[in-house]
Amino acid sequence: MSGVGPEGLDGGAEGLALIKPSVRAQAAYTLAAPAARRKLNQNESPLDFPPELKEIVLAEVRRIPWQRYPEFAPPALLTRLAERYGWQPDGILVGNGSNELIQATLAVTLGSGDRVVAPAPTFALYRLLTAVLGGCYVPVPLGTDFAYDVDRLIETAVRERARVVVLNSPNNPTGSALPPGAVERVLRETGALVICDEAYQDFGGPSALGLLAESSRLVVLRTFSKAIGAAGLRFGLALAHPAVAREIAKGKLPYNVNVVTLAAATAVLEHQELWATRVRDIVATRERFLPRLRQIPGITVYPTAANFVLIRCQAMPAKTVFRRLLDEYGILVRDVSNPAELAECLRISIGTDEDTDAVIDALGTIFGRV
Ligand SMILES: Cc1ncc(COP(=O)(O)O)c(C=O)c1O
């Protein structure tokens, strides 16, 4: 053995030559998240998973054997999910976060060069996974104030013969919700599989769940990562026509949801009142926060139906504002200013009332309150 490190391997050139160029051209999905007193950068719940449910989950996890594989698709859990989301158990897939179900859905639909039409900007994983899977990603700019331009999305999907259309509502990172009737139109006027990513729908905007009975080209994604504070456990679901769900399941790994997460999801579904309370609190905090934010000079605040808000810094570079919030006030927000359409933009998750008060005070001082 010549040594313990990869020095002398020419930066991995031989191995890299075997990686698909379309993958190497993509930026990785990573996040540098420095520790901060107020963490408002990932649209998580500001509250931990409910402590009383933690106790139930821990007791259950102590009781069950760990040497056994988890159930593939626990029938009782699927039944409860079906009740909550108003769909059939055999049309529901559970995933290791909804991210896994985005991947599985794209994996079973995309062949080489197949087009995926999506709004721009939107959740970055869609572009990355499309490239990894050999598809072709076609971004369609959002309109004024990042509102959905449904006509343009449909025109593009038809022109490109899109195999998949992604509708993320409320859209991350802009907060824009689809206008009523948009999903119906996209289904009617295109031949694409339509992925409605509703990771933030608990907090506002219309849902496409009611359309599942009308089209087998619709896949709706939901997650337990936001409202109920279970991002660390990784649980999401996809809802689709049962025949389509069976095919998407082939794109997932077996045993993808571990026993701890299954126990937690079950506990949440048995205590759904907590979910509603948490959503109500976040929405109330958001509605108190937004008018105060709009009064701060030097920033534009975009409309949002989600548990976050996008702002554009007019009077100072976003990178300076980001650093000052972190260094001087211990507030970590998300710097999303990289793509041109988001120049000088920051995304701020809705935290507790104390968090949003702190943001108002900090931005008021940074921009010089009127
Ligand atoms: C639009 C969108 N979809 C899906 C996800 C992933 O959620 P999960 O934690 O369920 O994988 C996120 C997470 O930020 C998101 O913003």
C-alpha cells in the first residue's frame, strides 16, 4: 500500500471520467448551516416534535424488536393516512421523507432526454434528480411577484411534450400558491404526469388532493417534516391512482421507512389535533409578522402562503444582511440569492413569535427603521 490518502490519483480523474457529464454539471444539494440561536433557514417547525408523542414513540420503540425489518407498508398506518388525506390506502406510498418519493416518481417516469417542466425558481432537488436520471429539465419563470404563470407553464409543457410537470404549491422558495383551478387545467391541457408537491400546503393555498379521483396522471406529495416537527425522522407520502402508486413503488428501496419513523407517524396520526394547533399557531404568527416586515424600508416582501417568506433586499446586498443577521443577532436565514431571478433575496422561515419579533428588530435596525 502506497499511503492512506487519495493523493497521486490525479484528483480522482479516472473515476470522475465515468460519472455522467450531466451529473457533474449539477451543483450538489448541500447546506452549510452554522449554529445559531434562531434557526430560520430550513422551513422547519420552530417547536420540537410534541414531547407527549415522543414518550409514546419511545415506549413503542423500546417494545418492538429491532432485529426485524420494518413492515413494507403497514396497513394500519396506510388506513389512517387514507382517512387523513381522503384517499385510498392502496393509492398511498410512504417514504423516507417526501424527497425519496420525488426521486422514486422521477425514476419510474424519466427516460433519457425526457422533459420535466417546472416553475423557476423552485425546490432545487427537481433539477438535480432530473439530471441524475438523464432527463431534461425545462424551467418556466414565474410571473410578477413570483405568481404562477399557468398559461406559460402549459404552453411550455405542450411545446416540449413534457413527460412530467412539477407544481410546487406553496412554492419553495417563493411562497407562491397556485391559483384555484390551475392543476385541473394542467391535467386537462397537457398529457404529462403532474407532480403536485404540497410540502407546505398545510399553511395555505389550494390542494390537489380532491383531483386524485379524476386523473391517474396526478401524484400529490405531502410531508411530516414541516408542521408537526418531524423533519429529523424523515416521513413523507405520495398519493396517486393505485395502479400508478404500484409502479412508483418499484422506484423506492425496500424497507425505506424505519421502525422509529413508522411509530412516530402512527403516533402523529392518532393525535391529529396537535397538528391543527401547530398549523394555526404558525399561520397566526405569519399574519402578525408580514405587515410589520412590509413596514421596514429597503426590502420587498413577496406574498406567501407557506411557513416562510421571501424578501428582496433593495437597499443593501443580501449577503451583507445575511451575515449581519447571523453575526450580530444570532438569526440564521437562508441566502437564496444565487440564481439571477432571486438576486438579493433571502428566505426566512416563520418561527415563534419571539423569533419573528427578533427578525423585525434586527432588520429594522439594519435597514434603519422609518
Ligand atoms: C417543496 C419541497 N418538497 C419536498 C421537500 C422535502 O421534504 P421531506 O423532508 O419530506 O423530504 C421540501 C423540503 O424542504 C420542499 O421544500
